[in-house]
Amino acid sequence: MKLEDFFDDKLDRNAFRREVVECYRRYVNSSAVDQLAMASLDIVEWERGGAYITDLSGEELIDCVEGAGCFNVGRHNKEIAEVIKKAVERFDMGGWIGLIPQRAALAEKLAEITPEGLTHSFFTSGGGEAIDTAIKFAKGASGRPKIVSTINGYHGHTGYALSATGRDVYKKPFQPLMPGFTHVRYNDLEALESAIDGETAAVILETIQGEGGIIVPDDDYLPGVREVCNKHDAIMILDEVQTGFGRTGKFFGCEHWKVSPDIMVLSKSMTAGFLPISASVFNEKVARFTEANPFIHGNSHGGTSVTCLAALAGIEYIQKNDLCGNAERMGARLMEGLGKLKGKYPGFIKDIRGKGLMIGIEFPNEDIGPLMSAEIRKNGVVTIFTFNNPSVVRIMPTLVITEKEVAKILDAYEKATDVVSKLV
């Protein structure tokens, strides 16, 4: 493959597709190619726009995977692209040491839009790095060594993040991991409080468990976690990597329960799906530690000039186009339609749950998720099961999705359900 191939309008796309697949096999990971093909997820993205992606072969699909929430403002949003073009013409990434104006502007904006009390930001490149940062800052601020996390929680694959992740399959090859981590059942306040002692620095959990199967907590759970953390002087860390930036019908998922954590972790759709960035946003309690130790933690690619401008443009786009409201409205339409489908196939669909456009459909066993993904693709929609619970297929389309596209998704699910329910 050559650089100019990616900008050649006369490219033989089918031949180039074969070259991409072969290149992936030889130089990236052949097993990943095979496993994606088994679930009909071996898509070679080429054109992207709005709710859609187009494979190099010309196959057009509504994207209900979108990187588990990376493209909330739509695939290849042209308004954001124009901001990035202007930014690149004027700026490079900016040095890590120095006062980067765009970094200051994004930190100010995050302090404005995040829940009450979150006033400071530290920027990194990806979600796992931001989780690592949050846990380091929690330990530093508290002077304590222990962390409580949740079973089937997912926080990434880096150092502290992997230790916090609640599924052994990701962790066994890399033992020993960071010490001091305890995992308890999600949505179980009694189990949480019993795991906390005087050495507990922080509790870390997702606002809604994503890879765990789109698990929405009971209404008293997150407020209860806040009370338990206050009682034991432990820091509350909320992972809003998937639930942030309008996904659930609120700008941040915790707003549904009127809870403000001590640290909130953000990434995914933060730059509208163009550039890597993440953030740990925290309150004055944590900031006292970072103010006393301003250079104790660093990240060369966190909060660069161009990425911060992309993030600011993405936030502005969500606000001015009421994407939170659209997520709530379109999510309600999907839930209504899927509820009717569950009534039609009561033994096949166990549960439908979610908030906004973060929806999970649970089936009786783990074999059904991949079968549904394959069949749904035949009907013009790409979707995927959750990694920590393959019996649940997630629906996470872009927040710019329309009623017409919601109808297409529901039609695809009904057709796929009719086929797969007869096979199992």
C-alpha cells in the first residue's frame, strides 16, 4: 500500500480491499482477521458520514458499534473536520512543558459542563491512560494503597486500568498485576461497603457497565456509592468513557442520578472521533495533591493544541444541535420497538435495557451474540456483542441518527431475530 492510494478517487477498491486484508494478516494480527470474519465484522471502513460507514466493497451500513461511543457527533463530521484543518494549518501539537492556550480553554470548558465541583483536568491520550491517572491521583491525594472496583467492569488494558478491570481473561497472562485491588458485584451497595476499609483510596466504577452487558444501576446505587465514599473518606472515580458526551441522553451519565464524583474519566467521543484524547477531571480535594506535585505525572501527547480544539468543537456541536435530546428521543423509539420485538420472541430475547442510545439486548447464551451480529449485517446494520458478556448485543449508533435510520435498525433486528431464533 502507498500513501497516495488513500487519496486516489480512481482506486480499484475491491483490489485494494484484498490488499488491506492481506496486509492486516501479515503485519497486524491474522487471528483478529479470522475472528472478525466469523462474526461478520471484517469491515474495511472507507467512506464515513452521519450514521453510516461504507466498506471498500461499496456495502453501506448503519454503524451501531462506532468504537463503543467514539463518534457521538456522527461519522466524519464535516464541521469538526474543518476546525481541525484550520488548526493544523496554524499549530502543531505543542510542547508538553509550557502553557498551551488550547489546553487551558478545554480545561475551562470541562469545568463548566461537568458535574458540580469538578474544576481541574489532566489530559492524556486514551481511556486506559486516564484511568491510570485517576487512580494515581486518588492514591496520592488519599495517601492510601487500596482500590475497590467491580466484577465485569471494564477500564482498559494499561497498568492500573487492567488491575481495575473485572474480568480475568484480560489479566491472567500478565500476572502479577498491581496489588491492592478488590472486585465486588456491581449494583450491590452492601458488597461495596464491606470491601472498604481505612486503607481504601478509591472506588472506581462505570456509570453504566458497558462491556459488562449494558448494566444500568438501580436508582439508589450511585447516590449510595457517593454516600459510602463520603462515610469512609474514599475517593469516588466514575468512568464515563462510554457514557460521556451525550450518549445516555444527558451530557454525562451520572447526571441521571444527580451524582458528582471526585474524579471523572473521559475519552472516546471527546474529539468527535478524529483524534486521541482523554481526561481525568477532578475536584479540589484531589487538586490539592496535584498542586503540591505539579510535575509528578506527565503525558507528551495529552491535551495537544489540535486535539483540544477538536474537543472544543465537538462539545459545541453537541450543545448547539441538542444531541443529548436526540439521544433521549431516538433511544426511546428504539426501546419501544425492541420491546415489541421482545414480546414477539419472549423466549429468545431475555432483556432489553439501557439509557439514551446505549442499549443492550440480552439473549439466552453467549453463542447468539455473534450469530446476531452476522445476520444483522445482512440487513444493512453493523453491531457487536459486549466483550465481557457476549450474550448481550449492544446498540450504540451515533447521536445524529434520525427516525428513518432508527426504523431501519429495528427492521434489521426483526429480520435477524426471525432467522437466528430458528437456529438455536
